[in-house]
Amino acid sequence: MTDYLLIALALLGLLILGGIGLVVPRLRRRPQPPLPRTEVDTRAEEDLAGPPVQAPEADLSTGVLVEPPVEAPAPTVEVPEPTAGRLVRLRSRLSRSQNVFGKGLLGLLSRDRLDEDVWEEIEDSLITADVGVDATREIVDRLRERTRVLGTRSVAELRSLLAAELVNALDPGLDRSLHTAPKEGVPAVLLVVGVNGAGKTTTCGKIARVLIADGRSVLLGAADTFRAAAADQLQTWAGRVGAETVRGPEGADPASVAFDAVKRGIETGVDTVLVDTAGRLQNKIGLMDELGKVKRVVEKHGPIDETLLVLDATTGQNGLEQARVFTEVVNVTGVVLTKLDGTAKGGIVIAVQRKLGIPVKLVGLGEGPDDLAPFDPAQFVDALLGTESSGQTA
Ligand SMILES: Nc1nc2c(ncn2[C@@H]2O[C@H](COP(=O)(O)OP(=O)(O)OP(=O)(O)O)[C@@H](O)[C@H]2O)c(=O)[nH]1
Ligand SMILES: [Mg+2]
């Protein structure tokens, strides 16, 4: 009898010990106090590294460790980068152009005198960088004159004079602000035009982000109705920042989609309506007429506040003739020069402004969503020449 009792007690003891053995590790895990961030991160890494990876889930299921509730099903809306100082942050993207300008000039610095060779090399690097023949001649002539008047001897001094001349050639007094603010409760309307593949849709998306970062509300109009994919592309950009898109069926009249977009923008009281248009070659008369119609129809709601011509910097001087035709069909108020990250010819900015007489307002410096910067002549020249001076303020 006592034997049975002893066996029963022994079994009971084993059961209790076994139970504790199972429970203790869990109890040990649960009451961990909140850890400083770095320690939490370490713990997460440990969990990832080995078998205990299951444990936190088991704990969760007990309901003891409560994670914050998962956010509502609304798509996560991104918070874009602020725009201030972007050109400075993105200056390394101009590295190809920097090689032409900055490194070229660096080579000259070893010279101790300003001789004809120096002038020729400066001229060459400006032309290579697509500044254009006329502008180059003008810049070099002014530079020669100033060095003569100032008695400049060293190439180092010349460098800062060149910077000043390049800034001057970019007409720093031009108004480069984007007119995006609503007037008397009516949204500002921006029309985005240009040849195929220049970066119009991407630029619309990037501008929408900039405006939203600045606290504005935006509506996007997909007046590129040639391909459904074009409207999808715009809608994707809009969705990321929580903006509405107005689109029509494939093949719809772009002018009526643009009209509807602005109408909707007025109804919903957004601050800015951005209208993306289809890429069109300047020599296709029908397409250019269509663009003229988009403009006229949109203007039934009121004047367009800003018409941005998007130009691909990598097309260099060829892009300039295309650009001129656009300015005849719509009243272009600003140029967006895209893909400056992909060219050694940053000087095209000077040529564009000179040829068109229209300010470059924005520059595209990459495919990323925030790779668009307001254009600033002094910062831009600093970036091109690889100087550190005023480029640090933004
Ligand atoms: N590297 C670089 N790529 C850019 C830039 N801007 C646009 N792109 C790229 O250029 C390509 C064309 O851009 P889109 O915005 O579709 O051009 P689009 O003018 O709307 O083209 P269409 O509507 O077909 O006429 C895309 O692959 C973009 O990512 C830029 O500043 N830098
Ligand atoms: Mg497009």
C-alpha cells in the first residue's frame, strides 16, 4: 500500500516538475521590461537568427503581449522629403557634368599663367558641356574682359570669375517660382507637356509629392489617353501620396479628360490640379493641334497658371528645336530639365534658357520619387564646378 502511495507521489512530483519545466521558459520571456530601442533591435535579430523565432508568436497568442493594433486598411501614404536644400543634397548626381567642368578646370589649375591654351580649354569644356556656341563665346569674352580689368593672373582666381559668369548666363533674376497656389478658392492649374519619354508623368508625380509635402492638396488629371498604362502610371504616383486621379477611357479625348479633371478639382476644392499630357513630337501637326485644344478647353475654367515644358537633358541641343515648337502652341511658363543625372552636359541648362527665354524652374536628378529639385543658378554652378562655397546654404 505504501509502495503504491510512494509511486503515486513520485508520478505526481514528475508531473509537477515537467509542468514547471514547460511553463518557466514562457514566464521568463513574458515579463521582460521594455528595452531601449537598440536592445529591442538586438533581440529581434536573435530571434531571427535561431529557433526561438516561434516563441514570440506563441506569446502573442496568449494575449499577454499586445502589439499595437494594425493600422486601418487604408494604403500607407508616403511622406515625401521636404524640398528645401534638395539641389544641394542631390549635387553628387551631377557628377558626370562635374567631370567635364570641375575636373577640366582642375587640370588648368596647374598652369601658372593665363595663356591662350587656357582660354581654349575653357571654351572647349563649355562647348562639350552643351552650353552652346553663342553662349560660350559670350561667357569667354566677358571673362577675358574681366580678368584684364581686374588684372587676374592665376587660374585659381579665374575659377571664381568663371562661376560668376556662369551664374550670370543663367539669368539669376528670373522668377522661378511655381504658380501652384489656389486663387479665391479656385485651384491652380498646371499643364505638363513635352515630347515622348521626356519624363512628364514622372515629373507630375514628383511635383505632386513636393506640393503635398508643403501641405497642399493635389488632384492629377491623366490627359494621356493613348495608353491605359499611362493613366495607371500617373495613378500609381497619386496613390502613393493619397492624391485623387481623374482619368478617362483609353482613346478618350484628352481635352475632355483635362476639362473634367479641373472641374473635379474645383468641386472638391483642392489647391492644385496637375494635368499630365501624352508625349508628342513637335513635327506631328495633328498632335500639336490637339495640345492647343487641351489648353483652350481647360481655359474654359479660367487661365492656366503654369505650363511646364519637360525636356530631357540627354537630348542636348537637339531638344531645343522641339522645345521652341511647344512654346508656339502653348504658353510655356517654365522648363523642367530632366535626367541631368544621366548627362555630362549640364551646360544645357544655359542653352535652354537662352534659346527659349523661359526659366528652368525644376531639374530632374534621378528616377527616385524625390529626385526633383527647384533650380537655383548659384547652387547649380557650385555643383558643376565642384566648389563648396554658397552651395551649402539652401
Ligand atoms: N535618370 C533619370 N530618369 C528619369 C528622370 N525623369 C524621368 N526619368 C525616367 O524617364 C523615363 C520616362 O519617364 P516618363 O515620366 O514615363 O516620361 P513621359 O514623358 O511621361 O513619357 P510618355 O508619356 O511616354 O511621353 C522613366 O523611366 C523615368 O523613370 C530623371 O530626372 N532622371
Ligand atoms: Mg507619360
